[in-house]
Amino acid sequence: MLEKMIVLFLFSVFLIGAISPRIAQKLKRIETVGCIGIDKRLFALGKLSLFTSFALILVQLFVVNLSLFGRDDIYLWFCIGLVGVGVAFFVTAIIKLGTFSLRVGLAKERTMLHTTGVYRISRNPMLVGLFLIALGSAVYVHNPVNWLLIIIALAVHHKIILTEEKFMATRFGEEWIQYGKKVRRYL
């Protein structure tokens, strides 16, 4: 029962962190350059794969066992640890960007390069958070379909990051290059 409450709490925090900035973006009518420079269908496939993998944690916990190897509490607690750290990275990165400045797309207006806080550890802490949640799903839901979803999601999100980095190099120039030399892409 405790583990179910913890998982629900973590996913609630994650959803609030993921959805609130998008609502704020719409309400403030913030314009963006567009969809990260990759095909919109590929972008959507990456997001759908990732969030389906996250949802499978809840399905396994509350509905039906999807794992090939059965359920084991040690996997669940390891999953909870990974999801907890992932949610912390994700939400901390959003907060560090400023009040709800997470965008779908790249900003049209001039923005600041964030290099402190979690951005000292990773150039992409939000993605690190998402990857940790996906790893938690892989650990808990031992199912080849889940693993395939995660592989698709990671590949698509890596492509998104590579495209974003080109944009960042153009936008921030030498400042981005120096930051990239000091801080790793992921961890």
C-alpha cells in the first residue's frame, strides 16, 4: 500500500511539472520556433513511447502483471528509487529554467543559457529525469514491448537533443561551446 501511494505521488508531481508549463505557455501566448527540428510524427512517436512506458508502471502496479518474470518487491522499490530521482531531476530542471518556462518548441525571443543548479551536472537534466523514469519502468515491467518502447523513446529523444544542440550553438555561440566542454550532454 505504501509503495502505491509513493508511486501515485511521484507521478502526480511529474504530471504537474510536465503539464503546468505547457498550460502557462498557452495562456501567455508564448511563441516558439517550432517542433525541435525533427519530423512531427517522429517527435510524437518518441513522446508516446516514453509516456506509455511510464504508464505501464501504473498498469503493472494497479491492474495486471505484465512482466515475463513475475512481480518482485525488490524491482518495485528499485523502480521507485529511479522514478523518484528522475522526477527530482525533471522538476528541478523546470524550476531552474524559471517559472513555467518549459516550452514545446524552441523560443523565438532571446533567452538565457542556464548553467547553474542541475544544469552544472547535465546539459539536459529534464531528459536525464525522463530517462531515469524510463529505466525504472524497464526494471519493474519486464516486458519486451516495454523495452522496445523505451528504446524508441531514447533514440528519438537523443535525436531531439542533437538537433537542440545545433540550435543552442547558433543561439549562444562561444558561451554554448564552452559550456559543452565543461558539462556532459547527459551525466
